[in-house]
Amino acid sequence: MTEYDDKGLPQESKSYWLEGVDLPAFPSLEENRKVDVAIVGGGIAGITSAYLLTEKGYKVALLDSDTLLHGTTGHTTAKVTAQHGLIYDELIQNIGEKKAKKYYRANLEALQFIQNMVEQQEIDCDFRKQDAYLYATSDEDIHKLKKEAKAYDRLGIDGELIDSLPLTDIKVKKALVMKNQAQFHPTKYLSKLVQKMHAKGAYIYENTTAVNINSDKETKVMTRNGKEIKADKVLVCSHFPFYEGTGLYSARMHASRSYILAAKTKKKFPGGMYISVGQPTRSLRSVEINGENMVLIVGESHKTGQGEDTMKHYQALEDFGQKTFGLDQVVYRWSAQDLITLDKVPFIGKITANQPHTLIATGFRKWGMSNGTAAALLLTDLVTGDGNTYADLFTPLRFNAKPGLKNILVDNANVVGQLVKGKIELPDDKLKNLSIDEGAVIMIKGERKGAYKDKQGNVYVVDTTCTHVGCEVGWNGAERSWDCPCHGSRFSYTGEVIEGPAETPLKRYDYHMLDNLTSKDSGY
């Protein structure tokens, strides 16, 4: 049963998509195995790739460090659309009209693939066709929308500028519609694919952490428990790549978090999917929960580890929902982490030029349902050797000087700034001042540590130095995690890795053993 705080928000972050979906549990990898294709990552890209390759007769092994669908796919907004915010005018300027058109078509084909699967396999996953709207509330936003509308015309996108929204509770000056898009329940959809590929003999391993790829003689996925999978091809679909080779993916992407509320509203939601042009971003869609029509309210994006008190982001969404619709109750809240490439186009293809047997899919920029499906379709063609018209668009080997050079300098300057900032900041929180269910950075004997006191009063102390490149993590109170501001690694309050690229947990301390911390000479 969901518990609520004194502001009416759920106390725990929990995604609706992970509730009530009947997925079998799968074992961890306990013996070495040889397959045709090893796939690391149990989200939409990995599962769809595994399904497609199994259908084509390949022997496939799918590995996940947690349980299937509990990563970004299980925390999505679940819009299936080629409307990805203000993107097409920017793509035309940066990569050209031909490739911008390919980006649109790849995502539209992904939408059609999902629709075909739902209809042909009779998957009950709340799939609904919806028009998708970008809306402007200021004159500056109108100018941006008009530029985007011209890009739609150039690319042959089914859309148009309009003066008002079906959602009349938001006062807009202009809107841009992309017609015949969709929304669905992602885990209901993907659970059916899992069942089908498992029935056809695909190996599925959960709680199996891949830590390296050895390509010396044979391509092998190495796991934390010492077991390995040999494969002709390896697909890295683990959100942030657990293995980068010499691809420098840490420097070519940044991690962004956003927040979601599922709420009962006093005013009826008219249907459609909406996203604002101006800041802060607000995104809306309907959802049916336990037979009731509700609304997903989404937004408050920021670089991972660099936001304000994370509960304030949920409160901002609740305030927006209350003002716009009137809220009866917020029934779920959760957050998601997404990766954004320098040119905002995903990386899908060979991980490096000299590793043709290792392929990667990452950087879906908050639009993983369509981009992740497009990735699976492309990866499948790369494995089978079939041609794919989108390979040149998505190849990770590309480098677009505009905007790539500028963005790589900005992003990496930000990393350096966060690294230095974390090392010189002196926290003033003290262990003895921690309240129940509170975390903070503290000093112990002159060393920076992270402490969290759980609801039973137990205290967990960890080293705050991220095990990836040594940046200092910060406390995320809404998710009860330690988040790195440099490359987006996240750790539980006990120090375990939640999100990569870090592979090693934070060092944990028994605070009772730290020189009797409650004594006056403890140094905190």
C-alpha cells in the first residue's frame, strides 16, 4: 500500500509500469556459455533485439545486472512517437536535411513496428494512437515553433501549426501537432516478447553484472562473478555502456534526470500527448490505472547529481498539476535517467572501428521507446548482415563538428568543474544531526563521507568518491541514492551501483567502528 507524506506525495519512488506485471524470475549466470549473440541490458533495446534474433534462429543470451525492465525502460513516460521536442530544425542545421529525414523515418518505423507487434501478437498493453503536441506560451516560443514547423514541411512530417490545444486548461499562443503517434504500457508489451523468446530457447540471466569484454581471440563477456559468455557478436544495450573500449563514451554523452507524477485530476484530460517548448519543460499524457483515467505529469530535467533538493522537483510538478487540472491525489512518483549524445542522435552500431563484433546502443535522449526499438531493428540487421538505411545516421564512429566540438568542450568543462567543486567543498552536516530518513555529506576525521539514517535509525556510511573517475557524489533525497555529477553514476545508500558507468560499489564503513563517532574527539 502506498504511503504518503504530509504534502500528499507518495513517500517512496515507485514506477507504475513495474506494478502488477507478471514476469518470471530468471537465474544468474552460474556457468560459462557459448552463444551466437550475447546481449547485455534488459530494457527495450536489449529485449527487442533478443526477441528478433531468436525469431531468426540465433542462439541468444540476454543478461541484466538487476531484473529485467527495472532500468530506464521501467521508468519511462512511454510515449511512442517521432516527436522528440524541438529537434528537427536543429538536426537539419547540424547534420543536414537527408539525415534529419532519416531520423524521423527511423522513429516512425519503430512506432509502426510496435503497433504491428501489438496487433499481430495480440498484446494487451494499453496501446493508443494519439496526436502529439508541442506548445508555446510566449512570443519567443512561437518563433521556435514556426522554425520547427518549417522543418516539418521540409521533411514531409504529418503535422501543422495550430492556434489552440484540445487541452484547454493550458493557455497557449501556438502549438505544433504531429499526428498519429502513440502511447502504451511498456512492461506489458515487453513482457510478452520476453515470454516468446524464452519459450524459443533464449537464455535469460538476471542479477548478472557484465564488467568487461575480452576480444583477444574470441569475443567474451566477462561477469563480476567470474563466469563468461563467448559469442560471435555482443550487443551492449546497458543504457550507459558497461564497456566503452576506446570509444570515449563518457566524454561524448551526459546523463539527465527527469521526474514523473501519476495523478488523479479533478478536470477531465482530453487525450493527446503534450510537451512545452519553454522552460521548465512540462510533458503530459493520459494513463489508465486500476480502471481510472489519470495523468502523467513529467518534467524538471537536470544533469544527474547537479539538481536542487530532488523532492522540490516533485513538488514543482505537483504545483503545476494542481494549477492546471486540480489534483485529487498523486498515486505514483518516480524519476528516470537518460543519456544525451553531443549531437542528440543515439549511438547505434560498432562500438569502435577495430571491434566489429561488439555493437552498442545508447544515448536515446529521453525518447527510448522509439529510439530503443529503432536501435533493435538496426542491431538485428547488423548481426544478420542485412543492409539498413539508418546505419550511417546512428553510427557511433561519427563525429559532427557542429555541434559536437562545442558540446564536448562544454560537457567536459562541466565535468572538470564538478570534480574540482566536490574536492574543495567542505560539508557542515554532522552525523549526530541526521534525522530519520535523511542523508548528507559529512566530515569524519577530515575525510568526506556520505551518511544516511534509515527509518529504523540505522546509519549507513560510504565513501563519497565515485569509483568511475573520482568525482564526489551528492545525496539524492527523493530516490535515496548517491548521484555523481560528472558522468551520472548512481549508488544506493549502501554503496551498491544503481547506474553506470561506475562498476565498483562505493566503499562502505561500519560507523560504529569509526573511532566511536559519538564521542567528543571523533573529529566530525
